[in-house]
Amino acid sequence: MKISTYPISKILLLFSFAFICSCDTGDDSNYAEFDYSDDSKIEAVETDRGFDISITEGDMLVFEYIFETEGREEVADDEFAQRLYFEIPAGTQEFELDSESFATASAYLGRSCFCGITGNYPVNAGSISGRKISSNTFAVTIDIQVNFEDDFDTYQLQTSANFKRRN
């Protein structure tokens, strides 16, 4: 009885081709929201996982960016969500926030996922700028960094969007 052997390179090539053909290149189902609220304020209470954030009645404009993904149906626990919160004084037409003003603006970035460190943490580097472009819309540019849990995990968020007033 003769057993034939194939060179390892041919076997690896076959497995690589099978792997590539089996990959799903479809996008995750994503959701993004860019809003701001009048007559509001941010309340942040420190917890063991960053801060609990709530938006309550106040005299500020509170901005909230929400991004969520459902993940892939065939992959368990790959859902992801992030939220950015910050506030500016009511009546502001244009603003620029940086590392020196993030605390005053109650700027927090939160994430929720099956990825280790989650929760809401203060924004500590970068910039957020905006300009009112209509009676109910601000054009906002975000380029920030957040250190989750004592500089262990640094996360960067960059985006630009029009934030609409919540009704």
C-alpha cells in the first residue's frame, strides 16, 4: 500500500483558500445618533467602573453622541456601544473644548462591550469644537482620547457630524 504525501505548502494553500472563501464580508448593523438638549445638565456619579451619567433639567446645552453595533449574528458577544457626553452654556453659538476645559464641560466617553474595561470615563485629551449652523443644528468635530482605568487602555474617537436638537 502506497501512501502519497503532499508538500506542506500545498496543504497550507488549500486551507488558506478555504478560510478566505468562508469569511463573511457583510457589515455589522450600526446605529449612530447625534443630539443635543436644551435646558439640561450632566450629572456624573463616580462608581467602581468610571461614572454613572444622567441628563437632568438644567441651564446648559447637553450634547450626546451614541454609536451602537449589533455585531454579527454568527458571533457571540461582539456587540459594541459608545456614548460621548458634554455640555456648554446655553446661548453659545461657537465653542472649542480642550484638555483644560473638558472637566468644566463634563465631557465623558463611555463604552459598553464584551471587551474588558467598560463604563464612562472623563475625556482627557484632544478637542471638541462646534458652531451653530441653524436654529436647531450644531456642526461638531470631535478628536478626543480617553484613558480607561488609570491609563491602562487608551481609546481615541474622531468624527464630525451635525447634532440636532432633541424634540
